[in-house]
Amino acid sequence: MRPGLVLIALAACGGSSTSTKPAPTTVENHPPPARERDTPPPSIRWAGSKLELTGLPAVARGGELAIVPISGGDAGRGNPNLKLEVHDRSDHTVQTIDVLTSNEVETLAPGGAASPTLQQRISDANAELARLHGVHDLAPMHALEIQKPGDGGAQHLAIGDGFDVDWNTDHLHVFHHNTDHEVIALDGRPWLVKDHQPCPGCTPCENPAFLDGVYHADGINLLVVQIGYRGTDTCWEPADQMHIVTW
């Protein structure tokens, strides 16, 4: 295994348990104005008691930003949850679109049916995605192929589109495929989950990280890297983190 590099994602859909949806924050200094596009925007919908995503993650064709879906982190109940984050080229979150938190599911989707409030949130999110598409010409990103370790160890390598993306415990390296020519290397230690005690006197929890996904769009020098975390019945895994890497 090569030395690693990391890209990760901010994760867990937290937020208020109230049904009032805050207005999404806006992207500052975005290029004006919005235009009609020949391709459809990313979208979300409620189907079969869960949220379905189309065209996400997505990246601006100019590479100035990417939109990533954040969900998970509710291992005990497994309730659906989602927020969308817009990350700039420095991987700073410049806009957040809240859709649903785990704690809201019983009130906003009773019996698995979307309430009018949830339907409105989804409609508002889709309208904002359409606006962002008009401004930034968003392209859907596809997943590179995660390589399953033969020894049953943690996933660490994804291959595709001429890249080898290798995560090694706390670093991630991006190589040109089948070469030692490094495109970029990042220190992923700031994105690791720190050991923590779930209760006073309890054994500290550890949540080792692994490579859960890598996404790319042809011709754009930007990757979205998804880092997952292992957990146990007593030390639940946090939500995956999604970050962008550019070069």
C-alpha cells in the first residue's frame, strides 16, 4: 500500500428538531448571472420512506465549487437525514441547505409519508439546486471503483478515470494510475474522529477511518473523497465526511 492522503467530509446531519426550515445561506462572490442550461440540475425526492438523490455530488464545470450530500450518523435508529453543503476550492463550506434531520423524521415523515413541511423543504432545496446550476453549470460526479482488500482489511484504494486514490490511516495520496507520479497529497489527520468516552467511566471509543467513496467528473481537476468510520454496538460510527480535493 502506498502512503496515504486524505480528503474527507463534514458529516452528520445535525440540526434543530423543529419543523421550521431556516433559509439557506448564500454563496458569496458567485459568478453572475444564472442561465438556462441544456442539462437538468441535481435534485432530491422522497420515495419509499427515504430521500433519493439524482446528480449528487455535483461539481461546477469551471471547478470553482462542488455540492456534496451529508447524511448518516444515526446508527441506533437509522433514520433518513440530509443536508447539502456547497464547498469552494479550498474545501470551505460556503452554503448549507438543510433538508431533514434524524430527530425530525417522526414528525415530518410519520409512517414514512412526507408531510407538507418536508415536501416544501424538498421543493425549496430543489429550487436552490436549480439556481446554483444556472449560475455554475453543475455536472454530476460518478464514483470511482473501490478496491476490496483481499485480506478483509479496511478499504483504502479507489481506481478510475486515470487515477489511483489511496488512503492510509491518516493521509490520502492521488496518483496517476499505475505510476508513482503523485498528483496531490494531503494530511488527513485533522479529519480523524478523536477517541472519546461515551459515558463516564466507559472504555474510550475508537472509530478508525476508511475510504468509503471517491467521486469525479470527466475533465475537471477536482475529487470528492468520502471517508467512513468503523463502529461497534457501543461505539456507533459517526456520519461519513465529504471533502473536495483540487489541483
